[in-house]
Amino acid sequence: MTMTIPADGEPDGPDETDEQFRARLRAFLTEQHPGRRPKDPVERIAWQKKWLATLYDSGYAGPSWPRAYGGMDLSFARQVIYQEEYARARVPGPLGTGLGIAAPTLIKYGTPEQKEHHLRPMLRGDMVWAQGYSEPEAGSDLPALRTTARREGAEYVVNGQKVWNSSADIADIVFALVRTGPPDSRQDGISYLLIDAHAPGVTVRPLRDLTGDAHFCEIFLDDVRVPVANRIGEENGGWPLVRTSLGHERAAGAMNQAALYRRVLDELIQLAHERGATADPIVRDRLADFEIRVRVMRLTGMRTIADIMANGEPGPASSTARLFIVTFEQELHEFALDLLGPYGILDRRDPHAVQRGRWVWGFLRTRASSIGAGTAEIQRNTIAEQVLGLPRDPAMPTTVERAR
């Protein structure tokens, strides 16, 4: 697992201009492009892992990661360029949810041994990570979680259930929140554990959604033994780690989504041309509105990256970016279905579906956007209280207690 460095001597060379960096990155993504996405799920995972290994081994993985852990440690401007070119190239994204959520937490709170053991394999795609936060009766009220971890010597014995876990069916590690304190300890009795997804007692069941696919899973933990060495931070001290994880989860999506939806909007405009709808002033007005919002999304993502680089944390403003993206992507796909007319009821399996049903699939998929990574209602409360300084909603848990 060696990393080769480009010919200029370092991935973010001081003598290289931003445009030269963009050209070099674009050439790499073009020359090393892994080809079309396989249809078979097993082949698709292998294809994606191979690509992630290629990125890492060539020195093009982890644009914001420290070089000590295999990343590129790019400047602010070059992180923006990286995300733009990555989205433009249509190459595979990361597997699992570790890179954008667990990694920043591990870098900040992990021991040297934990960082050395976990970070590079995560970045290279050798180990896939999944989040284990939400529970059937503790989603938005996360401090009410019931999954317990009982200490027995050098191990914890974990029992409980997690739900809405992306990529848990292919995960090697689950980064989970567990209750190590008394049942009523709320956020003061939560610890952050790394659980071997293949350990005895771990059962993962996929959950099928509106699209017909299984993007989420539920995880059952039955007397799962986890070494104490797999705890990040102090026992009962997991809550500050949660805030870091969720802040970075929302922040990570900001720039990635801005780059992605720049391309998606261009394709939507092309769809409007193909449907003969661009002569309609109402359609043109809606497209102009989406164009403005994509540009705002990009600027918001840039601001979020700047905050992380300056302060080490994205802060509560990351909720603003998350809420903005949720609203945008749902409205964009609703508009796409309006353009399709009667064809908007045909899914991917129908031979008459426009563009293989991609816009219908996107419409169905984004119905869940206002729930994932913190509900839209929770985001609005966070913005109101922590950004705008408005009075707290008395019906909600206190700001200290609430994370999603």
C-alpha cells in the first residue's frame, strides 16, 4: 500500500498554479477513469474499491486530509477545484460513510494507535465504515438511545438495535453510539465505539425504500464483544464527538453536492430543451432560479470549508448548508417530473422511461433527504437558536442535548 507522488514532487506543489493543478487532476481522472459502473452489486463494490485504491496509491485521495494519514492536505482553493473536477469526471465516490463523518472525529479525538490502524485503510477503501447512531425510538432525540455497552474487563458487551444505517450491508466497521451510563443519563452516559461489523452477534438487514433499492439497513447487536481499545475518547464522553461527527457530515455534503448539482442542473436544462419546454417563460424562470441556487450552494460550500480550515469545526452554519441542499434537490426533481409529464410515472424498469427513469428515481430518492443527516425541522431549530440567536423552542430538547 504505497503512495506515489506526482512528478512535481508533492500533490499540492508550491510552484504549481491552481490552473496547473486543475489540469493535472483532470488529466489523471480522465486517464485513470475506471469505466462504466457494473450492474452486478458485487462487481460494483469491487470496481469502486479498485478505484479508491488507485486514487490513494497515486496520491489523489483525501483532499482535506493531513498528509500524515495519506491525504493531500490541499489549500482551500484547491479543495474547491478538486470537488469540481471530481464531479465533472463522473468517477465513483467513497464507499460507506466513514470518510466524511468518522474520519474527522478520529483525527481529532483518536489515539495515535487508533489513527495509525484505521485512517489509511479507510481512505484507501480497504475498510468500509457505516454509521450506527439512530435507533427505532431515538432518531431526532439521539440522547434517548437505548443500545447498551456493559463493561467486562477489557471488553464491552453491546446489546441493542440501530436503524437507517447507510452501507451497513457492506461495512467492515460500524462507528456507533452506545449507552455506558445509567438508563436516564442522556448525553452524559454515551460512548463512541468502533464495532467489527463481522463480529459474532452482529446482524444486518437491508431496508428497501421507495426506489425499490436497499440504501439503508438496520443493525441488531446481540452480546457483541468490543475491545475497550476500540472506544474513541473517554467512557461516557462520546457526546462532544457526536457534535463533531454530525457537523462534518453536514459540511462534507455541502461542497460535494454543489459540484454534483452543477452537473445535474446542466442535464436538467438539456432535458428541458429536449422536451421543447424552454420557450415557456415559467420554465425559464424556474431554471434561472435553480441556476442561482446552485451558485449559492457552491459559495456556501466554500464558506463551510473555510470555517473548517480556520476553526477545525464547521459550526452550526453547516445546518444552513444542509437545509438549503435538501430543499433544492427535492424541488429540482419535482420540476423534472413536471417536465416529463405522463412519463414521470414510469420507473427505471419501464422500456418507455425517459433517460432510463433517472429523474423519477431521483424524485423518489430525495423524499428521504429531509430526514437524513438530521431532519429539516431539527436543522431549522439549530439555525434559529445557534445562528440567528432566537429563543429556544420549549417543545424541543435543549441545544446541548440535541444533535439530530
